[in-house]
Amino acid sequence: MSEASHYWIINARIPHCFIDSSLHESETILAPTLQRDRLFPCNVEINNGHLVQMMANSPDSLAAIPTESVAIVDAKQGMLIPCFADLHTHLDKGHIWERSPNLDGTFQGALNGIYKDCTENKNWHYEDLYRRMEFGLKCSYAHGTKAIRTHLDCPPHQFETTFQVFRELREKWKDKITLQAVSLVPLSYFDTPDGEEFADAIADVGAIIGGIAHMVPEFEKYLGAIFKLATARNLSLDFHTDETDDPQSQTLRRVAAAGLEYDFKAQIICGHCCSLATQDHETAAAAIALVKKANIGIVSLPMCNLYLQDRVADRTPRWRGVTLAKELDAQAVKVAISSDNCRDPFYGFGDHDMLQVFSMGAKILHLDTPYDNWIESVTSRPASLMGLSNVGKIEIGQAADLILFKARSYSELLSRPQGDRVVFRDGVAIDRTLPDYAELDDLIFGE
Ligand SMILES: [Zn+2]
């Protein structure tokens, strides 16, 4: 692939949602397969690491490219998309599967597994966390991800080490991956005498206030404390809500109501929202209307939900565990999908590959009928919910952070792992070698 600093990528297919509307005029001449997939044939000029020109692909536009004086990358009708943004991960838990597996695969088994690994066995010392979290970053980068938000478990004995590692990795990786952190604690913690100090510590790191919402009688009181702490420090919020099939779990609706009540201006994200799919139509529609009104971004975690939800020993699962992504999208709520856990007790698989997340998400959530603009759910939408204007887009003047696939359609894209994709960062094809699992052997299996 080209190492030239000035070159054209020709014969690429770019999803419509990433194309400037001024290029759309030639839409009528598109082949039916391209119309169905909403892919647009394009040529893209890269110079000095930036995208400087984009044109609709046609015999005329190809003829206008000075092929004798500039390098050419022929995409051969392959799809070209912006680098990914992964809005909801748990880098601190990652890759401990062999050390602390979840042998019954249940949600409770996952909680027990993390408690044992982190609190009982005190495995999460500086080096353990640093190397496992960096392993996740290396995978993400190699697969084409440019921004990651990670939730970080904050039991009192852990907070300092975890956030020290986070700070160091954020700094070390800042040119490759924009890293954000969210606290992961029971929401009741913010309503204790320590809540204020904890919120200060989060603000000090430049992190985001978050935690796990449960249907408890004091829930509104906890929300009141959190919204007050976040507002005073100008922090945004990110909750785990309703990660259960119990229709009575309606923390999403109550977070939205609190956001409106406190007139909260910063971004709120709610992750999982599984029980929305088990509620009756009126209840769910009312919650979605409030979510829309409170401008909450929703992140669905289809792989983890498929794994943990509806898991009962010796019984086949009956539902896929995911939230009402299509119904939320239909009301213009921003819906992202993300990877969540990776090779830990909450999800025994995964490789921080947002293409795999999109591929699994498309099948679990039926995002293929039609594909429409769902590719935004792993690119521009999570980026915008993270407040990042330079991620997840293909725009003139921006850094050429792009992923080029051999796949010429969504069917081809989502049928193979696309291990031969090319990731361009600042216009240069990166080394996509994945870290070796053996790197972590001493941490996971002992010396
Ligand atoms: Zn999570």
C-alpha cells in the first residue's frame, strides 16, 4: 500500500452518510445494489495526511486524475469508511478469562468473577492493569479504532491505581487513540459523605461520572446527588441502565426524567437498556419519548447482551437481550453500538474489533433491513456522543483516518472478518499486527 504522502484512493465505495450532499447528484445512475446498500462510488485525494478532495467516481473524474504524477491506490470497488469510535468498553476487566472465567455464564457469575479477580485476589496491581489495558488498546488500534471510552471499576482499594494507569495510557496513546474514562460504582456511593470527594477526583482526571443504576427506593435521591455533583463540576454522565430482562426495571426512564428535572445540559449516555425490549408498548414508548426529550444517547452492547441475558443453566435462551435500537432510532435518538467487555467474565470472547461488533450487531439487531445509515452507530454517532468532532467522519480538511476493505458490499463486509483491511492513520497505512496473547501469560497463568 502507498507510502506516498500525496495519492488518490480511486474506485472506493463510501457509505452515503459520510458523503457531502453536494456529491449526491449522481445518485440516480447508481446500480441497484449500491442504492440498496447506500454506497457511493468515490475517488479521494490524500495529501500530507489529510483528505483534500473527494469526487464522485465516473470515467470523466478518473480521467481527470493525473495518474502519471501522483500515486494511486485502486480500491477496486472496496468499501471505505472512517475509523471507529468505541463508546462503551471495560478495558480494566479485559483478558482475564483464563484466570477468572465465568463458568456458569450468568450475570451473577460475572459479578462474582470480577469480585474474585479484583477485590479478593487483588490481581489488579499497576503492572497487571497497565499491560492488560494496553493489550486492549493495541487490538483496538490495529482493527481501526480511533477513540475509546472505558468504564473503570472503582472500589475504594482500586481507584488510585486504576486511574494512575488510565492517565498514563491516555497520555502515551494520545496520538493514536483518544481515551475517555467513566467511573463505575453503585450510584448510592455519590449520596455518601465520600461522594463529593470522589466526584472531585473524577473531575481531576477529566473523567465522566457514571455508575450502575438499580431500581431501589432511594434511586431518585441518588440521581439528585449525581446530577448536582456533575453540574457543579461541568461533567457529563454515563450510566449502565436496565441490564436485565425484568420489565419493572425502568431506570432509563427515571434517568431521563431526572435529566429534564435538573435541566442538565451536558451529554448523558445510557448503556444496555435491555428491559426496554421486555416492557409493553406504551411503557417503552413513554420512556423513549423522555429519552428523546432529555437528549440522551443510547449505547447498545449486542455481543455482551446476547451472552449474558436470558442465560439459565441447561435451558436454551429465548431472546437476544438487546434494547429497542430501531424504535429509538425512529424517534431520532442517537443509538451507538459498542464492544463492552472483552474476554472477561461478562463476555468470554471479543477482540476490540468494531467491525466484529457491527457485524454481530447487524445480525442480532437486524440492522440489515435496511442497512440505512447504521454504520454511523460505530463511527460518527459514538464520536459525537463523546464530544469528538474529528472522529468518525470523512471530511475535506480532516486527517485521513480511514479503513479500506476488499468487501464491495455490506454482505461481503459482514461475511468475513476482513483481516486484510487497510487502516490509514494520517494517510499512512499502519502495521496491523495484533498483540500476541502470550504477552500476558505471566499475569494470567503465573510465572
Ligand atoms: Zn458495560
